Amino acid sequence: MSSDNFDRLILTCDALPLPPFVGHNRVVYELLQALDREEIEAVVYANDDEMNQLEGHWKGRRVRFHPLTRRMAGRHIRSVVQQLSLPTVTRDFDGEEKLVKTLARQTKNPRLLVHFITGAPLLERFDGRGVILSGHDCMSHVYLEEARHARNWSMRLRYMIRRRFARVAEKRLAHQAERVHLVSHHDMIEFKRVNPRIRGEVVPLGTEAPIPSKLQPFAERRVCVIWGTLSDELIIAGLRRLMAAAVRSHPSILRGWIVLGRVPEAEARALLPGLDRLGLIYRSHVPDLSAFLGATRLLLLPDVGGSGQKTRTLDGLAHGCCAMGLPIAFRGIENCPEPAYIQAATHGELLDQLALLSDVDAERSAARGRHRFLEEFDRPVLAKRWRKLLQGVGTFAPGY
């Protein structure tokens, strides 16, 4: 039975809620930021230095961190025997269970949120009441997409192994939670294909809207950006297709665009040897991402697959950029009465649209995108949706 209020959230973390963000730690970071009125007890895997960083970053907030140490000895053997990923088998589930029970005794009406699919074995230790598994993406689907676009057979094999291990956890364990949190309806569909017994609920990604002083008027913006981490197979594949399409039909259209790719420049040039031919400028990082996006006119997301939502897309919409990409880049932001972004079925078609894009249409699209962000993905909206999910499950009662 659900309860309208909860006194405390107990959270077990797979990754530390600290920047830099690599995907799934962004979800838990934004959750902690959104729930600014609740007491939160977070179980983390952190050494002394990392604990100092956590406590410094979250000072003044109602978040307390409880450290554990990963079980590294024999992890490869345990991974093969249990058919679970290395991040899963290195978690100390005895320690997590003990801490969770201790923390649950200290409050009348707690909830337990198990962060990421690597935490799924913890679900076997409780009866599911008041427990939410934040799978947030259907990871077996993510890894399948990565394998399909892998650049060589060894990378493909690696992702297929990861897919198998994720699928075992999703199919065998996920339904033992009262709810499974996902960030898009597409993820819900993919997860239910693996495990029809889950009771899923969607809370999308979100973040805080940038301060207005970071945003230049659209007419004054000059920067055009292609953004995606080049350690991701789906982004590398997309960039290669985009560059090939430009060589074929629009050889000068991307001249002067910045590729923001996180990896060192030498690695980027090895992956994408045609950068100079198209006049692309590579940067691994920028000193102030918010100011950089606030000066960005056109933002192209090159992804060709994956699951969940793209935090880069939301950041672009939040900063008033005219966002462009394949439909995958806008998953979870569909059904716009008027387009809040520019999309096409292929990169060639996307470049055709770019060639015809007027300043007026780009500015209108950017304005609609920012409005859509503020209505559905700004942090106060995210907070309401998380509270509704947490209030909609029963009180966590682990037994002793």
C-alpha cells in the first residue's frame, strides 16, 4: 500500500554522484539535486578522497554518504560463474543489506531506491515493498545497439558479453522491486520484452535550467557544434556516417564546426581521419560548458542508436540551441505540436535540411526547444515526478 509521504530515501549507488558525468551517474546526481527537501542516505563505493569530494560537493544539503569497498578479489571468476557483470559482482551486497537495514530502522516511513541494474541482486534480500530499481535504461538493449555498430569484432564480442550479463539481471531479478524506474517509454517497452513482470514507471532525465546570463541572444550566436563522447561506439559510427555524407554531397557545409568529443585529440584524429578534410575543429573539452552551449547556434547530435534519453540533447534544448539529429537523439521528447528540434532519418537527409535551414527557422526551433525543456525537463518538474513515484509505493520494511 502506498503512502502519501515518506520521511527518508535510502539510496544505493553504483556510481558517485559527482561530475564529470558519464551517463548513469547523471541520473542519480539529478535525483539528489531535485529532492532538496528530503533526508537522503546514500550508500556509495568510495575511498577517503572520494568521500571528501562527496561531502564537499554536497555540503549544506540533506544528503549523508555511507562508504563501502568493492570486492575485487576473484571478480572475473565470480562474473563468469554468476553470469553477471564485473560492476555487479564487485558490489558488497552483504554490506549494502546491513547498512540499508540499519538506516531503515532510524525512520518511520522510508523508501529504498537501488541505483542501476548492477544493484539488482540486492532485491533478493527484501520482499520488494517500498523498493524501486532505477534501471533507467534497458541496458541489454543498449549493449546490443553498441555491438551492432562496433568498429571491430573484439569490441562487438565485448558488448555482446555485457548484453548477456545485463539481460540475466533484468530477467531474473528486476521484477522483485515494487517499481522499476525508466527514463523513456521506449525503455519501458524494451525492458518488458526482457521481463514482462516488471511494474515500470517513467521519470525522464532532467537538469537545472541555465542562468540567463549564460545565454547569448540567438542572433548573436556563431558557434556550431557536433557533440558526443568518442569512446561511445554509437557516436563514432554516427560521426563517420555524417562525415561520409558530407564528403558525398555537402563538402563545405561543416567547415568551422567544432567537434566536442571528450577523448584526447590524437585519439580523435585516429578514429576520424577526415576531420581536416571537412574543416572540422576538434576539442576534447571546454572550460565552461554552460557558457559554451549558451553561445552555440546549431547543435548536432550524431548518435545512431542506443536507449534512454540523451543528456546532451536536453542540455542543448535548455541552452536555447537549435538541436539536430536522427530520431534516436530525441527519444523521450516526441509528440511535439510544433517541432522543437530538427530531425531526419539519415545523416545525408539531415545535411540536406541543414543546407536549407534559414536563420528564422533555426531561431524558432531553438525557442520551442527551450520552452519544451522548461515545461517538461527542468529540475522543479523532475522533483514533482520523482516525489510522485516515491509516494506511490509502499513503505520499505526490510525485516530484521
